[in-house]
Amino acid sequence: MHNNPSPVPACDFCGRQGAIAFYDTTEFFVPTKAYDWASGNRFYACPTCRTLVDALDRNGLATYAELGPHGIHGIQVITAFRDHHTPGATTFTPGTHPEHHR
């Protein structure tokens, strides 16, 4: 039997490949017109987004991640993340997926 490893996670903020860390979160919901979007219990971050999160640069993060100011892809998610995450990122080896053995 051959198990294929999970793909490497993308950054949950900007969507780019190459996440290197995650932040534990308490699951939260952001209402949209069609449904309530659920966050899950981890947010993955690429090197740039991690730097912006750790610097508490909400506007810089929204700009870099090309998130609009309205709707699910915007400041609402970043603000909810800020209010529901555990400070301090957990790093992992680039090119791996920390969920693989979870």
C-alpha cells in the first residue's frame, strides 16, 4: 500500500504556495450572503504574511494579500483572526505538511 502525502499547505491569507508556519485559532464564523464561512482551527502563513501578522499590520496584510475591504476576502476575516488566534506561530519544515500525521 502506498500513501501519497498531503499537498503542502498554501497561505490562508494570500493564497500563495509555501506556507512555513501556522497559528492555532478558536474556530470562528464570518457571515456571508450565502452561508457562514468557518475558519477551522489553524491559519497557515507564508513568510511575508507571517511577518505582517506578527507585526500586527492588519492593513499591510490586507494590501499584500490583495484582500478587498468588504466580504469574506477582506478585513472581516483578518479582524476575526486577530480576535481568535493564539499569539505565536508554530513553524514547520518548508515543503512539508504538518497535518499529514495529525
